[in-house]
Amino acid sequence: MRKRYHTLRLILGDQLNMQHSWFAKPATDTLYVLMEVRTETDYAWHHIQKLCAFFAAMEDFAAKLNDEGFETLYLKLDDAENRQSFSDNLKYLVKKFGIEEFHYQLPDEYRLDNELQHFCNTLGIDHQAFDTEHFYTSRAEVAALFSGKKELLMETFYRNMRKKHHILLDDGDDPHGGKWNFDAENRKKLPKNHKPNPPLLFDNDVRPQLTRITRAKIVTIGKVDAQYLGWPINRDQSLRLLKYFCENGLQLFGTFQDAMHTEEWSLYHSRLSFSMNTKLLSPIEVVNTAIEYWRKNKKSISFNQIEGFIRQILGWREYMRGIYWMKMPEFESMNFFNHTRKLPKWYWSGETHMNCLKHAINQSLEFGYAHHIQRLMITGNFALIAGIHPDEVDFWYLGIYIDAIQWVEITNTRGMSQFADGGIIGSKPYTASANYIHKMSNYCETCQYDRSDKKGENSCPFNSLYWDFHDRHRSKLEHNPRLAMVYRVWDKMDLKVKEAVLKRADSCLKNIELL
């Protein structure tokens, strides 16, 4: 006779939090379910490492639950009873096991939140949603903080969070070091002959997961060495990576967090985003661990290093989530500049003559990873000044990066990177010419394009496209105080030079697939 359960609890692939109160004590009348479904594999062209890592982490989590005495069901992609969507599988399981009550943790993505709410409304049995017990903030906290205010400044939110949680403060509410933000000290280029510590990589065998994905003929991008997936897929590995970062990356994280180099793909970055976004690690323990290590090693770790790291997690990560829940679903259709151009095909192959884009894209295809400046000021910057439709940019970013889940991807991409929100997140568009790229990297040194030329046939496309972008969107941008200098320089430029620059930009856009 088939066993019956009173309660069915759903665990999503980004809810692998063993510290959750659900797991304080096993209950024999409760069944936990994790599932691999086509609705999740097919909404974007995901990087193959991303799918393999998610499936491997989910399987590992399910196995640990079983070991701890929790009744757990893991539906694999190729299981005969898999209906390939959360709702259809849950309906089947409710009927199969005589479920009387359904529980789930609040999803981080708007589409899944809608799906599960709708499912519960049609279920006909008791149901309850639980907090994920992961973030510093609630979904509505950012909206509440900025209620009635015109500007949603991240810096305001960040300072509020530092005070609320008493993080990096002296006596009272004064910031340690005398100021709140040390970003000005964190913009150094990697010196010549400087060799960062190597990244910690793991040897996870994901051949079973790859086999399922391949047999299902799921469209993926990138590549994977399935015997040696380097990303952490469980809590133990994630804690090892956190420890490794504190010991080998934190001492220069801030200084070189914006640097880019053709020979280095991880530099001093923690690469903890996949572990955090799947909830194998909590932001609170990451912040506390890093601060504790800094306090014990102040002689070797200056304050700007730890402040820059904490700002990424306590500031940006929580802020982006709050904006997401404050502005969805309207946010995902915003297109402030009415951009319409298709994403160049070489974004999927890395086959471009622009060395910065070639390197950033190929690195992304190889590792499923690029750090924030590569995303913002290389791939994102080009897409913005070239007038690529935000939907195209979103689709690419959501698929190619191992840490990309919509709540954190779309706010960074459509908001900060593409300014498609018209300034909700960023106070100005993040655009730059080759001058910035050369300042922060060695990309330009071996590029076939001339970084110092803005109008010739061999001039760097970033240069002409930068000015073309600001010229064609002048009506929307010229009154932005942060762009006043840009338009003063443009207006003082010789008329023939301006015509040549715009002509070069037009040529670049018409021949964008050949750049």
C-alpha cells in the first residue's frame, strides 16, 4: 500500500538552506520534494555549467535531507512521472500521496510567486507560504524605506542597513573609518607582473546531470568539463570557498574589484554568488565571517577592502531585491530609450575583433562567470550604446551566468546596465569609451582597434558609439546634472569631427556583426 503524507513541502532549486526552520526536526508525515522541470530549463538558454550545478546542488541537498531523516522525493528530468512543471507535478503528488496540506517557501522570482499563488488558489486543501529565512530584508523593506521619496538611492539604503544591523560602525552610529563609502579607493588597475592568488576550484563530477540534460535536448550555451565542475555544489564546499576568499582574496578585493585582465578571470573576487543565490550560504554568515576575519587581520587587510565587500552584499544585493519586488512586473518591460536592435550573434560565440568583448564573452562561455565591471562596463556598456533591446540583453545575461536568477539579474541588467528603467536604480547611464576600458584593463593593448581614435576606419567602436548614444538621446539626458560635462565637451567639438564621429558610429551599427 502506498504511503500517505499529511503535508507536502516544495523546495525550489534556489532554496537549499539547511539552516531553515523547516529542518529543525524530521516529521514522518511530511514529504519534501525537489524537482528538475522543463519550465525552469527552457525559459532562457542557460549556460550548461549553470544547469549542471543547479541539478547537482539540488540532488546533494535532497540526499542530505534523506540522511537527516526527512522524507524526501527528488524528481529527475527524465523520471517517467515528471510532468515538467511545478504545478502539474504538485497536483500529481497531492493526489498520489493523499496530501492534506501544502507548504512552500516564498520564491525569489515574480513568475514563480505568481505560479504558486495560482496553484494554491486552485488546490482545494490547506496551504501556507513561509519566508526563506535568508535575506537581511523583507520583500517590502526597500519600498517602505523610500515611501514618499523621489530618489531611491542605494547609498541611503546602505547606510540605513549599516545602522540597523550595526555593521562596521564605531560607538553610536558613526561609520568606521570616518566615512560610509570607500569606493574611490577601489578602482585600481592590475599592475604589470602582479599575479593574483589562484581561484579555489572543486572537482565535482556532474556527468549524470549532463547526460540528463543532453538526452532531453535542452538548448544550452557555454561548455563544461563534466568530470571537474569547479563551482561549489553543497554547503561544505561553499564554506570552504568563503574561508579561501577571506584568506586569499579579501586583502586586495576592494583595491582591484574593478580591474580586468586577459590572463585573469577571477582576480580577488569571492565567487560566492552561486552559493548565496542557491542559499547554501546566507548573506549574514558571509558578512559576519568576513568581518571577523578582517578584525583579526587588520594589519594585512585595510578597511577599504572589507567595506567594499560588505557593500556588495549588505548594500547592492539586498537593494536590488527590494527594487525588484517594488517595481515588478512593470520593470521587466521598461525600455526608456526605446532601443530595438537585436543582440549581435557574437555575444553567443565570442567571435568579435573587439578584444575587451572577445575576452569578457569567451570567459563567460568558459566559466559561466564574469565579475561586475566586465558585465557593466564591457558587455553591458556596448549593448547600451549600440541600442540593443533590453529584452535581448536580459535574455543573454539571465542564461550565461551561473548566478543569474531574475530577481538579481534584471535589476542589474535592465536597470543599472541598460538604464531602461529611466533612472530608478542608476542616476545616469553607465556608458564609457575606450579610455575607461584602457584605464581599468589590459584589453586595449592587443586589440586591432585604435583606442585613441574616435572617427577613423580602425577606431575603437566604443569611442564613436559613446558619442552617438549621447547625441541621439540628448532630449532625454542633457538635463541630467551628471552628464553636463559630457554635453559640454560634445558641443565644443569641431563640427567636422562630430560629423566624422557620427559617420563612424553609423558604420559600426550597420556592420555590427562584423565588428
